[in-house]
Amino acid sequence: MFMMPSRYEPCGLGQMISMRYGTIPIVRRTGGLADTVTEVKPARRTGTGFGFSETTTRALVEAAMRALAAYREPALWRQLQRSAMAEDFSWQASAREYVALYRKAANAAGRGRT
């Protein structure tokens, strides 16, 4: 696990690096951390990390306890690691998303160009 309880974080690479190597992040939901780490939902076996909103020790400890509970379920933990490692933060992925967004905007504006 990788703890990144930043008070402010415009982007951050730490959580992306930790996910790439299968180290599940525990982050405060702020800025880029909130954008890049999706909350684990154990029943659905989805998510890439554990987050908390309040800037308190209690909130951090509660997120860590949720992470430890998931860690105690090896099948769930392996699935979370696979999901985290599959995240694509490359420029190629970002470019594809921008192209899709621009096409959608152009179509909405009535230009119809793709």
C-alpha cells in the first residue's frame, strides 16, 4: 500500500507510479488524486485505491482499515492490483480522449466533422 494523504495535490505522480507496480494507493480525495484513484468497491471487485475526504487522522486511519480489510481477502486484493496496474495514464490514452471529446463537441455544434 502507498499512503498519499496530501492536503493539496494538483496532479501527483506518486499514486500513478504505485498503481503501475500494483501498490494500492490510499489517498486524500483532492485534485489529481481524486481524478486518478477510483474508490474500491469490494462487493463489485472494482476500484484502484482507497480515499478519504476530511483532513483528519481519523479519516486516514479509516481508509487504511478499509484497505487492510481488502488485503485480508487475497482474491479481492489481486483483482485490485490487476485493475490498478491496467490503468493507462499515457499521453496516447489522453490524446484519444481529447480527440473523442473534440469530435463530440464538433458534432454538438452542428459541424458534423470527425
